[in-house]
Amino acid sequence: MMRANAIGVATVLATFLWTASPASAQQRPLVTEDPETVGAGRLLFEAGLDYEKDAEFPLSGLTGNLFSVPNIGVSVGLSSIAELQIDGGLYQRLTITGQEPAPLTPVLDFTGDRTSSVRDIFIGTKIRILSEQPGRPAIGFRFSTRLPNASNESGLGNDTTDFTASVLVGKTIQSIRFVGNVGFLILEDPLEAASQDDLLTYGFSLARALAEGFEVVGEINGRANFAETTALGAEDRGLLRLGARYTRGSVRVDGGFMLGLSPRDPDFGFTTGLTWVIDAFRVP
């Protein structure tokens, strides 16, 4: 169930954003995907760090404070309507505050109250199908695969491969940018061969500018499982993000606050990072 304080913060944010001035397409610290692409022949580099308080890993039975750095993303503009995306991280560390028996407990291999690993890599493609026009939003499609880079011996990975596909919609109305995502997530079951869980994914974000180059942003992004019985590790998840970003030239810095919306989500967290966009090559 969504936490009451999250609903209140989201309401305040929406009211505040509605009274500000225009903004551009979405990037960090948001994860809801704008249908607009990076642009033909352009490279977008992202790097940042995340901290999550009381993050849970149900399959390994671990709970703790998760620190991840650097979280890296690269988007390559293959054409004016398509881009390739690669996202991952070099290091994540969990300071363990709780542990209970779980299916993957027997494979855990670490000592003390800390465990670490690389992060899983996501490889995806985003395609803008329709550009935004008066009376019509921009529409895109994105699909991605999560690779099993984080080890299950650390308790931070499941050694499974997952697939996500989403429809992306974006529209600027008056002076506010709305972006929405809806799709599905196929989770490979690490406990049973030839088994999977199918979940709905969703995201909704707003972005507004307060001054030249400075924006405030917010979103709700998560997943929902409508199965009669929910497998361990396939529970509903959701995060509320509130943040700001400042762009100067080709560089953008950002920061944001995260609030968990379900009992399995971190209580709260923060993220900060930067984005750099360059014209790298000519598309034939």
C-alpha cells in the first residue's frame, strides 16, 4: 500500500510544478523514460551515486543500507529516432542491518556485516515512433534486458536475466512536461526452472524550470504484480523521486530524494550525479 506521507509529498510537488515555467525532456535523476531520443550521432554519458536506507533483498534474506557508485549510463544516438542504452554500476555495498533465512541463504559467501558486488547491466533500445505535434503527444517504445552481473553469493544479485518493454508518451501542455510509461516486466524465477513472473511496469513524471538551466522534477515509478499468489522477489515495488537539476552548456548536474512506496522498498534514499552530452559521430 502506498504510504500516506508519499501521497502528501506528491500532491505538494504537483501543485508547485504546475505554477513554475517550462522544462525540457527528462534525464537524471528520473528513471521514467521520455520518448524523445538523444539525437543522431550524439553520446550521452551519465554518472552518479545512490544511497538507499533499509533496502531489502527477499531472495537472500538481507536488509541494510545500500551504497552504489559509480552508476554509469551511456546512450548512443543511432539516428534521429533511435538510441542504444547501456546502464550499470561498478560497485555496490550493503551494510547489513538484518538477516533472515531465505531461499538463497545457503549460497551466501561473505563475512561480517558488509557485502559488495558489481551492479547488473541493462542493455536497451529506445525508438521514437511519433514526434510531438499540436494536439498529439510524442510516442515511443523501449525494451531492455537485465544481465546477471551481480553475484548471488553476495546476496545482491539473483543470477537471472529479465526483460522489460514499455510504451512511452510525452507531452508539453502550456508550460509543463508530462511523461508516462507503461509496459511489462518478465522476471526469470531463480528458484524454479522454466518459470517466470509477469509484472506491470509504470512511471509518471513532471518537469518544470524555475530559472534558465535550473529545473525541479518529480516522478512515481514502479511495478505491480496482479497474480493471485506473489512469488518471492516479484513483489510490488515503487519509488517517489523529487529532485532538481542544473544545466550549463553540455553538462548537467542533478540531485534527488527517494521515498519508498511499498513495504519492500527502501524507506528513503538520495541520488546525485552528472550528465554530459557530446556530438560524437556523423550518422550516414
